[in-house]
Amino acid sequence: AMMGQMGQMAFGTQLGQGLGTLSKEVLTSTDIGLPLGPVGTAALMPAAIEEFSEGLEQPRSEILTFLAAREAAHHRLFAGVPWLAPQLLGSVEAYAQGVTLDMSGIEELAQNLDPAKLMDPSAMQDLLGQGAFEPKITSTQNAALERLETLLALVEGWVDEVVGHTMTRWMPNGQALTEVVRRRRAAGGPAESALKSLVGLELRPRRTRDAANLWAAVRATRGAEARDAAWHHPDLIPTSSDLDDPLGYAEHGHQVVPDEL
């Protein structure tokens, strides 16, 4: 019982530390693709943006404008697609409900545990690093995680496509900033790495570039209206297999029988 409580405390502590660090890294309220702020309220994080801007050759005013445009695009999408936010957060909840600790691993660790180590922070950190307190991922969680990652990729890809296509018309550095954001997303940060190893949750979707290419193909083939119309119903949005064939989706999309709407 003591080890079970200890495992829960260790898990909660690690998760809290990861979220605390992540809160210092995000640039906007929608930076990880989830609608976590108040509805309709856009927010920029000046300190994080200042650090992000260091070393970039683009003017800070353009960087700020570009990030503000991305934040606005996220809010436009969430406001215009009522089902999107509940599905995103529902996928996170479905994943989280299955988080369990492997008690057999904790019991094995307890057999050789020196009680004195419980009062030593460095020793506790070593214990946490042994993986006994990490949750085990089930097949149900993997399915929820795949849905979440695909949906996040579609959201981020849509924002990349809309903002990139719009901003490059009048901002010379728009395409370069899009690439900077993509590289930052792909690399992630220490907090995101900690959360991934802790709960297996991929905050930075791996297929965002594929999704952006798909949305761009739809716009080029059938226009921006068709690109945005795909969000009208959950059954219309691309699947992970569609990301493998963006031109095929751009030409045909998903056909939904009216009675199903």
C-alpha cells in the first residue's frame, strides 16, 4: 500500500514538473494544438517569444505578427468547428483514463529499497529514473493516442497551410518562419520529452507536414472553401491513411451520405 501511494505521488510529481516546465516554453495559448485557454481569448507569451526570437534573423515585429496570426487561426478553427475541441479533449481523457502503474515492478523495487533513501532527494530521483513508476500503455490507449495524434496533426497542418499561404503574400519572411516553427515542433523541448516518456503522450504530432501538404493539395485542387468544408463533420476529415495519399484525398475527399449527417 505504501509503495502504491509512493508510485502515485512520484507520477504526479513528475507530471506536475513536466507541465510546469512546458508552461514556460509555449509561445501562445494554443501552441500544443489543444484549446486550453478561455474560448475566444487569444494569448501570446512575451518571455517565451523573446527567447524564441533570439538567434533568428527575422525582425521581432514580424515574428510577433506571425505567431499572432497562428494563434488567431487556431481560435478561428476551434470557434468554427464546434465538435473539434470536445473530440480533442475527449481523446486526451480516453487516453488518461487508462493510465495505470505496474505494481509488480514497484513491488520488485520495494524489495531492495533502503527506507533511508526516501528522505534523500537525489536518491529519489534515481529511483524515479528506473522506470518502475512509469505507466503501462494498453491497446485501448494506443488507439486513443493514434486518434489524438492524427487530429492534432490535422489541426496544426491546417494552421500551417492557412497562415503560411496568407502571410507569404505580404510578409517576405513568412515561409522561413513557417519552417522555423516546424523545426521547433519536430525537435520539441525537455518538458515535452519528459511528458512523452512519462505518459506516452505525443504533444507534437509527427505528421504535421503531411497534413499541411494535404490541406495545400485540397486548396490547389478544389479551392480554400473545400479545404475548410472538410471540418464540417467528423466523418469528412482526413484519416491517417489519407495523409499517405494527399493527392487522392484532394481529388475525391470523403463522401458522406446525407442521412448520416
